[in-house]
Amino acid sequence: MNNKHDKPNENEWPTLGEKTERIVLASPEKQLECACSMLAQGKRFLRIFDRDLSHHIYDNRAFAEALSVLARRSRFSDIRILINDSHLLVKTAHAILGLNKRLSSSISIKIVTQHSGDLPYSFLLVDDSGLITHTEDEHEPGFANFNDRVQVAKFTQDFDDLWHRSSHDPELRNLSL
């Protein structure tokens, strides 16, 4: 998968909420495949904390399509994304920005306004059981677990604490696509 338009292979991934196993994601391609599989199985909730919405995972048509399906799956879908800076997203016309504009009732993006240094890595949470963690260095492996309710609850609490201290970015709100 070298192209941002390639579709990942979802057949090799566990079922969300069933298999408890730590999976090493040794490449950016595996991180993307895993994220798409987890999203495709999600029912309602998605939380992403990523300083700049890593392009190797989130700026991809397959991920954007899975995100769109999750956002439209239920009127109660709740997708929240926390980033540190929106300038790179706006400058590169990140794939998620268009979805944020079209599906603003389901997708919210906020800017972290307080120090988030106690979170040494980025993470993605799906529903109450799916977890992917990775560092900013796309050459470092990431990790996933399709059924780790304890860790997801802990990460959700950390995310919610940051979410409540964060703000909407006027640059993202006023963006015309």
C-alpha cells in the first residue's frame, strides 16, 4: 500500500470486542490497515489524539471512507479528534477536513490548549474496546488491541480531560472546501 488511495486488506484483523491480543504494527501500512479495520467495525464512538493527524494513517481515502461510514451509521455517532496544531492540516488539505465540514454534527475537531506532554504517544479509540497507539515517528512500530476495555477506559478518561480543556479552532470552522 504505497498510494494514499489504496484500500487496505481488512481480512487479517480480529473482530472488535472479541479477541484480546496486543498486535505489533511494524509499518505505517499496517497502522493504516488496522485503523481502517477497527473503524469499519465501530458502532458509535471514535476518539483520536494525534498532534498533527499523522498523514500516513489518517490522510487516506480508505480511512476517510471508513470514518464517513461510522459518522453516518447512527444519529448518535460521536467522533472527536484532538490535535495540537491545525496549520499543517489546512495547508495540505487533509482528507478529514472535508468530512469535518460535511459531517459537523458527528465529527468535532479541537485544538489542545493546555500541555499534553503527559501523553507520550498518539492514540485512536473505537467504541469501548478498540485501541491503537503510535509515536510521531512513523518508523517506530505502533500497537493495537481489538478488545482492551480497561486500557480504552483509561485512555478515554485522559482524552475527555483534554477535550474539556481544549477549544475549537476558528481556522477549521471558517475553512471553505
